[in-house]
Amino acid sequence: MNSLRNQTLVAAVLVAPFVAIYSWMFLWPTVQMVQLSLTDAPLIGEGKYIGLANYERLIQDKTFGKAIWNTAYFVLLTVIPGTAAALAIALMVSRLKGWLQSLVLSAFFLPFVLPVTVVYLLWQWMFDIQFGIMQAVLEPIYGQTVNVWRRLPFFMPTVALLTIWWTNGFSILLFLAGLRNIPKELYEAASLDGATRWQAFSRITWPLIWPVTVLCLTIQLILQLKIFDQVYLFASGGRTQSTMVLVQYIFDQAFVHNDGGYAAAIAVALFVIVVAFSVFQYQILRIRGPK
Amino acid sequence: MARGQTGPVTQGGTAMMKNLLGAAGLMALLAASAAQAKETVVWWDFLGGGDGARMKTLLEEFNAEHADSIEIQATTLDWGVPFYTKVQTSAAVGEGPDVMTYHASRLPLAVSQSTLSELTPDDMAVMGMTPDTFAPATWDAVNVDGKQYAVPFDTHPIVLYYNKDKLEAAGLLGADGLPTGLNGIDNFSAAMAKMQEGGTKWGMAITTADGGFAFRTIYSYLCQQNGSIGNDGAWLVDDNAEKLANSVQVIADWVSNGYAPSYTEYPAAVALFTSGEAAFMINGVWEVPTMVDLEKNGKLFNWGAIELPVMFDKPCTYADSHAFAIPNNAGKPATPEKHAAVLEVIKWMSEHSLFWASAGHIPANKSVQELPEYLAMQPQATYATLIPNQVFDPKSVFAGVASPLFDAAGNAFTAAMNGEVSPTDAVAEMKASLDALQ
């Protein structure tokens, strides 16, 4: 009994630093954010309590609705297509051997190490309506040159495309590691049994690579829900209200409009959305269950 | 650790601590005496690019001249919202710089946030300045509610750049060697058409992909009709909405008539002009170094820059001012010595702004504008005629560079300039978003 109490005490002491730092650095700011969202505070300084007025404004705010839609659209355009592309590329790269595989892999991984500003400048010029090399691709398809950063229907798909190009190296790496872990004997046995290539993929590769797929999807989902940099950079000076995404709207209200209280209300809304998504995803993973 | 060891360790530690304390005290004394002899001024600016390189030269000169009295420790930060956010947050906790560059157009917001210290008439007297040191519009721009919050260093308007070779070939240069016959919408269009008939691809290079940037031009044309954007709670009242739509229409017509390329980004617009594919360019004076450098390397045609031609009733050009402001560092007011050093920095910079003019900007100090060296500087002296015709941003917390006003313009006018929506609808959209500001 005494030793149990001692153990509890030791455990508490050991856990205390984490709990203290976590409460101080994460929980307390979260509480403060909720408090802030109930005030009309500017970015710096105190505001007065205004109840739920910020949330009432949020519900009627068209730009907020647009930001939710744009964020969801962007997630839709990047998470599953990006992961599928990464799997396809990884399957192809895994068939290569030796130095050639390293070379091709590093070619796919190279964009991932670029900072977003470099990505921005690269693609800005590639798609430039006067001098861009991509216009040679777009013009025959669309019939005329087009500024993809200013024509709304083109904006999100193009940003999604370059985001996949930019961030896919990491997913490819994860998939490649997963593929290497599948024992060769399984494929040998399958081919002895006369399995086709599709059967080998759907019955062996796909089920065994599924945990990695889930990991990639999760990382991508969290990453893309927080989309900010690319949209901010490419839309800057143009139709920012129409291409607004959630994190950008928080930034816009807090730092451009100097409205800390309202920005906090949007942040709380984003927090709720992310929590809801996480629970939803957790449930889906539970359905697939531990095998 | 065994108990027996504690004694000696503590004793040794105390002795060592004493030594350390002594050394630290000595260092502090040395530092204090050095500080008495030499004042350090922490300086923040947002000047990258061509003007940043020139500012660096000025700062080096200042430090060399004041080697035993003042040292400026300068840091260049990112232009726009990042700079102003950093200034606001650091001043609020007393960690701001001693002096910084500031856009005059951003002063009303800064004052409402208590980010800036007021400059008194006594301060101005110490610097040997009065309101008459500056042009009236420039002086007015640094005053908010009757109090002065910054010292103007320059004004940086937009101007019309032109390809002198092409204009000469088309007979559009007057006897004085300057462009002629460009006033009025029809005359200007005719001039652009003539250029294109002569084999130039575009008449005009203008940033049509960025309504926020193009707002500087649109705002100038609004003022040329005696129009005004209005102010908090009363945006675009009376016929001002109509006048603003007229202004947008000017650029929309250039695009739809094929004089100016649609949806063109800033760097591409500059490239179109410098490569000779466009005969004219409307852009800020800060592009002057680009032209000068290209010309020096023999990679540019003969060129010039003039005040914006009059499209409507009177000459008028958008301008902003780089000014020096002193942050209101909360809880850490500057010592009198520090304040004097800061004033000396501002005074020196203002008096040496002739060199700054090589970056294209017009020195705010009138006595510098009158120097023979400035009058010999081309094209700076030519477009300096616009000084009496400047219009600054409205005095609103929502106005200024990288502000909600510019943002609203970007959203409303980008599509309108390129014919996706009508100028009237765009102005209505802009008015709605301005009215929604709170």
C-alpha cells in the first residue's frame, strides 16, 4: 500500500514538468483565446466583454463562409489525390534498382526542401501570363493565355497542383519505406499460384500498405486544413476575399484589420472544425480496427 | 553528492562567484562610461531593393561622421504588414527601436494604437525645421488630429515612364525633349495606338493583375476629377462613386482596346517596359534605380519619366511619404540624451536626402529640392513638378499601404480592369466592403 502511494507520488513528480509546461504553453493560451473571442479587443491591448456578438457576426459573415468552403475545397483537391499520386510514384520508383532509384527518388524529394517563398517565385514565373512557360500548355487547351492566380476557377486547382508537387516527396518516402517492408516471399508465392499483377497489388500490396496510407492521409489532412502561405502569397494584391482560407482569415482580421477579438472567434471555430475532423477520422480508423 | 563535500565546494564556489561579480561590475562600469561617450540609436526600416542599398550608404556615412558620438544600429525588416505588426507589438512591450521609417499613410492607424510618440515643435526647432520645410500636402500627411507624429524624409509618387526613342520616332516629343500631347483620355489613347502601329507590342505596361497596386493610378484619376474617396463612415458619397468608376474605366478601356495587356503582374509589367515591348509604364518612382542600372550596363534605350498626364480636369498624382517616426516604447521612455541623438539622426538624414533622391524618391526637405545638384538630376527634377499636385491617402485607420483600403481595391478592381465585371459594379463592391469596416 505504502509502495503504491510512493509510486503514485513518483509518477506525479515525473509527469509534473510536462503537465506544467503543457498547461502553461497550450491549455492556458487556449482558454485565453476563448476569453478573447468574447471581447472587442484590438490586436494589442484590452477589450470590453461583448458576449457572443463576435459569433453572431461570424454566422452572418459571407467571407467566413467562403473561407470554410475554400479550405474544404482545397483539402478535397489535395489530400486524396496527393496521396494517390504519391502511392503511384512510390510503386514506380520501387521497381527501380540501386543508384537510379536514389536519383529518381531525390528528384521527387527535391521540391520538399524548398521554402514556400521559392516555390511561390518559381510558379509565379512559370504561370506568368506574359512570359510563363506554362502558358504554352494552357493556351492550346483554354484557347487563350490566362492568369491562373486571378481567374477564380483556376486559382484553387493550380494552388492544389503545386502544393502536391511541393509536399509529395515526403509521402513518397513514407510509401517507399512501407513497400520495402513487404516480404518478397509473398509475391513469389502469389506468382507461383498464378496471380496477376493486379491481384498481387490488390491482395498483397494494398492491404499491407494501408497503415502507411492512413498515416499519409492523416498528415496531409492536418497539413492542408492549415493552408495559408501559398494562398496568401499567390492571391496577394488580387481577389483575396474570394480566395480566402480559414487561417488566412484569422491573420487578416487580427493583423490587417486589427480586430483581435473577432480573429479569436474565427480561431475557435477552426479549432472546433479540426477537433470534429479528428474525431470523425478516429472513428473511421476504429471501424477498420486493429487486425 | 556526499554531504562531506558540500562545504569545500560551497566555499570554492563563493570565492569564484565573488570574482565573477567583480568582473561583471567592471564590465558594467566600462559599458556605462562607453555609453556616456557614445549614444546608440537602434534603427528599423523596411527598405529592400535599390533604395535599401542607398540607405545603407547613408547609414555608413552617418556612423563614420559621428564615430565618437552616435552609432546607428540598423536592421532592415520585411515591408508591409509584417513590419507594422512587429512595430506595434514591440512598442507595446517597450522593445521597439529608437527610430524607424514609417509610411505617412499608415500614421492614423499607428496613432489609434498608441504606437508612436508625438514630435513637438521644440523637437522641430532642435532639428532646425518648421512646417515650411516641407510641401503643404507632405506636412499635412504626417499630422494626425493636429499633432505631428513623423518627419517626412521623401515623397514617392507614381509617374509615367516612357521610351524616349519610340516617342521620338512617333513625333511625340516636344521641342524641350519631353513628351507632348498626352493630356486627355483620347489623346493618350491616340498616342498608345500610334506606338502600336509603329510596331511596339503594347502601348502601356501597367500592373493589371493587382488592383491594390493599380489603386495608386485609379486614386490619382479620382483626384483629377476633384473626387474624393471619403472617410470613415462616409465612403464614396455623392457623385464620388461615379467618378471612381470613371477612373477604373480608363484602365479597363486600355485593356479592352488592346493598349495594355490584361492580368499582368508587377514584375512582368516592368519587364515589358524595359524590354521595349511597351512604350509607357505607370509605376512608382522607386523603379528609377532599375532603369538607371540597366542604362549603365548599356541594356536600356533612352528613357524618361514625367508627372502623370492629366486624363480629366486637373493634374493630380497619388503619393505617399517615407517618414521617420519614434515609437512610443511602453514603460521605457527614451532618455534626453537618446532623444537628442535620435533628433540628430533625423536631421542629418533629411539634410543628406539628395543622395536618397538617386533612388527615385523626391526629397521632402524643400531646401534639398532646390539644390542645383537636384535640379540637374534627371528624370527626378522633371517629375518633381508634381509636388504641388500630390494627393495622399485619406486620414483613416483603414487607409495606407497594405491596408484594408488597398485590400478592398484589390478585390474590387482586379476583375474590373480586365473586363470581368463592370467598373460600376466594382465600385459598388468596394463601397460595400469599406462600409463594412468597423
